[in-house]
Amino acid sequence: MRVPVHSRTLVELQTALELVPDSNIYCLAFMANNRKCDEILGDPVRVRRGVLIKIANEMTRNGPSIASDRPLGELLDDLAATLICKKKKHRLLKNGVQCVQVVHVAEILRARLDRFEEARNTSRKIEAHIRSRISAGRQGKGRAISSDESDGRSSENEGHSDNNSNDDELSERDDESTAALAYRSRDIPHQQSAAKTGQHSSKSVEKTPNRIQQRASGSGRHRYQSDESDASTPGTPVSRLFSTGRSKSSAATVPTKGPSSSSSRSFLHKQRNETPTKQRRARDATDVESRSDADYVDEEGDSDGSASSSPSASSSPSTSHSKAVKHEDSESEAAATEDDEPPTPTIAFEASKSGPSTANDILRVMLSTIQKGSHSYVYCFSIPDAKGFLKIGYAGINEVQKMARETGLPIPHSQYNKRARLWERLVEQRKRCKLDMQFEFAVYMPSAAHKMERLIHATLRAHNKTVTKCINPKCKTQHEEWFKVSLRDARYTVDEWKKFSKLMPFKTNGHLIEQWYDYARDHLRKDTFAEMSGEVWFDKEWKRTVAQAGKDRRQQKRHEARMEKVRMEQLEKEVEQAEEGVEQAEEDLDEKRRLVEKAELHTAKVKLRNAREEMSWAEKKLGEKKRQLEEKKKRRTTLG
């Protein structure tokens, strides 16, 4: 069943994502050299169009309903999967860590939508001011007489020149100025505007002075005489893609004069000379760098320490005239955005009702059996709008493997999967909590990462670090991973528990090994730390205990290494003795073989001698018989 979506809305969405139909669409994935693949994509065209239709309906929220409850982020991930070719092997590296291509391409698409939204808001703001000026001019129609037409025309020329400088300044504020121009209608001929003005003047309405007829920023010059003429205009200067209704106008005014900007004109000239491919690469690279807030760490937990950069549009230079426009347009902007989506609510936190953890509380957490979580990462996120609040959690390895299976990504080694999960968790938290989270650090836990997370939370409560819950109205989950703590103290606590994780304190069945089980059980039974706060216990007793256990473990490993060396030497001696025995056995075997051969030779000689004697005796017997035969023949002759 085909989903009914307005064709113009779909085309505007495709243009905003730079996926213009009937043109070449290039692969957005990156190669091993951190350059775009730029392979021309073919199939699947129908799948890509279906995802675009779902995104359009999800963002407009005024078309026919579709059988999909998936959020916009997942739809962008589906679209990103169709924009990665299968002809080449893609491998994107960030600070030496391989990143997920689908997530990276989805960030590129989201950056393009943000640029489009910024250009749309700029056009809407200017349109609201133009309408307010028109309304103000119609109210003062008694003062608009025909004798002022010549003065109005000269002021119109002056207004156009001033608006040119205003357009240049707006282009400096928005690096993607051409995105806004793509959604504005073409120039309306002056004769057509005059004809429409004549229609209104036939209704006993005097002509509005020309100085009030402003134009929108950009190359398209639109003249608005009244609300009716604006409604009859085939193309409006503001895209209606993401708005549910017409924005309301206000009585705010726009200055008609401002300084010219030659640098903006040179920038536009340079932008026109560049090819579309170069512009697209530069924009995507800038947006991805500005939107990627997470840098990963190695297995030893050394953070890269990189901070997120602001979007390119916010870093553009702003002139005094643009500041004046922004200041005077506050009322109009509030009216224009009244029908849009509600803004992100203010971040607020409330303290947890549970008091500070004691040493016994931490020991009870340690004694509990773990049900999930092996080696993994403990991460730390922050929010720029809430200074001093940090979110500390862990990324499960099972979720990493599930994510790898769903995305079809290769699994070269487990460490890559955990690093990829950190990025997935950051994106997931941003979508679910509607908060602009930033990555701070991640520490690798060799054993029981989930239990280490719980112990870290209990330790921070022991240090009187207020546990807070996010009460963002858009966030349905009541988090208990937020702490009011400095980044230095949080990293110190995580590193100390990493030392405990290195000792491999848990068995494969989830229970503590005997050493740590006896330690926690005995101290709880004797109530050794009843008068000691959790903070003092962690800073003195536990830190000393873990350090001593680490020292004992290292000594035990050295002793085991020495014993292993002794066993190896003894085994080598046994091997040498066995080799000597084998050599002796081989010599004995050779000797026996020689004796056998000699015995066989002697036996053969004896048999040969006996055979010769028998042959000699047979020859003698034969000679005797021959003599007897001759004698008998002689006797017969004599008798005969």
C-alpha cells in the first residue's frame, strides 16, 4: 500500500538531505583514509523512498498516519543504511578507534536537516517582519497619498540596496545559504505585483507605499502587498515542510538600513566557483566534527580529552546589523514559532531521598551476587546546560553483540565492540532524554563492570555527592545515575574501583572469591566500621586494603612465576633424562640387530657345509654303483 505523501513535501525533504531525485546519489561512508567513498548508489531505490516517506510523515505530523511508531532517529539510521554501498570495504577511524558507519552517516543526515531547519527559521523570521510591515502600512493608509509615490520609489531603491547588505550578513551567519535559497519561490514580475495591487485598490483600499514593500533575504525578490496577494502567490519564500500551520505576524519592525559586507559577497562568489561535491564534503566534514561529542579511550582508561565543538553556523561572524535584527525581532519570532513543535524543556534536577552511604552499605553492595556484566567500560556523560552534574554508567557487552548483529557490522575484536557501544549509548541517551549529552571519559573494567558501577554510585553517595534524578518532562525514565560531582573526583573514584576490578574479585558464578567474601562478611558481623563514615572508609581503609591486596597479588604472581620457572627447569631435566634413555635403547636395539644378523650368517654357513658333505657322500655312492655295474657286465661277457 502506497503511503499518501504530498509530492512537494517529499521533494523538499530530499533536497534538504541532498538526495535530489533523478541525480547521482553518492555513498556517504568513509574509507580507511578518512575520505568519503563517493561511490554512485543504485539500488535500493524503493527502500530509500519508503524510508523518506516515513521521515516526511514523522516530521510533518499533519499527513495520513503510517503504521510506524519508530522515532526519527531510527528512521535516519534506516536511511543511512541505504546510503552505504557494498562494493567497497569501509573503515572509519576516529582517534585510532573504528566507528560505526551507520551512526556516522545518520549524524551527517541529521546535520543536513539542522542546516535546513536553520535556513527555514531565518526565512520565516523575515517573512513575519515583512507581513507586520505590510499590516502596519495598511493601518496607516490615510497617510499614504499619491504625492508620496515618487519619494516611495526612491526609498524602495534604497531599501533594496540596504537589503542586499542584510542578505550578505545573513549569508555570513549561515554557511549553507544556498539551502535556504532552494526553498524560496522564483521572482514575481513587477507587472504581476502591480496587477494584484490594482485588484486591491479597486476595493477602496489605497496603495501601500513602496518603502514598505520589502523583500526576503536571498536572491529571490518577493513583493507582498497584502495577505490575499501572498496567499495567491504560487511559491512562498518559506518552506512548509516541518510546520503544521501558518505563522502569525506581529507588529515588530525591521531596520531598512545596515552596513554593507564585501566579505560576504566574496564568500558567496567563492562558494559559487566551488563544485557541488567539494561543498558537500566540506559541509559534512564540518557538521560531523561539530556534532561528534564522544572520544574513546584505550584499555588502560586514558582519555583523549577532546571537547565537542559548536556547529559551524553558530561560529560564523555576526555584524551589528544582524544583532539589531535579532533584538528587534524577538516578538515576531515568538509569534512565528507558536505553531511549531514545543521547545526542549529546561533541565531540572531533584535530590535523591536516600542519604549518604555508609561503609556497611558499600560492603553489602559488594557481597551481593552479580547476574550480568563481565569486562566492559564505565562511562561518564555531562550536560553543558547543567554544570557540575555527571552521569556515570556502564555499557554491557551483551548489548554490544546484539547491536553488532542488528547492524551487520564485522566483529574484529571485543574491545572494538565495547567502544562502539559507548557511541551507541551516547546517541541513545540523547534521543531518550532529549538532552545534549557530551562524552567525558570511559574507563575499562577487566571484571564485573556492572558491579563496579554500583560500587562507584555507593561511593559517591558516601562522599555526600548528591544523587539526582532527571525530571525532564520528555524523559519517561527516572535515572539514578546523575551526581553533582566534579569531573576530577568522579575520575578519581572510578580509577580506584578499577584497581579493585583488576584483582578479579568475582568467580564465574557471580560470587566473591574467598578473600573478599571473608573480608566483607567478617567486618559486617563484627561491625568494625560502624563509627566510620563511608568517605573516611573509602579514602583510608579501602584504599589501603586494595593497595595491599594489589601488592600481595603482585608478590603472589612473582612467586608463582618463580615456582613455574622451577617446575620448568625440573621438567627440562626429566626431558633430558628421557632423551638419554631413548638413545640408550636405540643403541641396544642396534646391537641386537647385529647379533641376529651374525647368528643368521653362522647358521647359513653350517647348513652350507652340511650340504656339501652330503653331496660328496652321494657322489661316492654313485661311483661305487657304477663299478659294480661294470663288473657284472664283464662276468656276463665271460660266461657268454
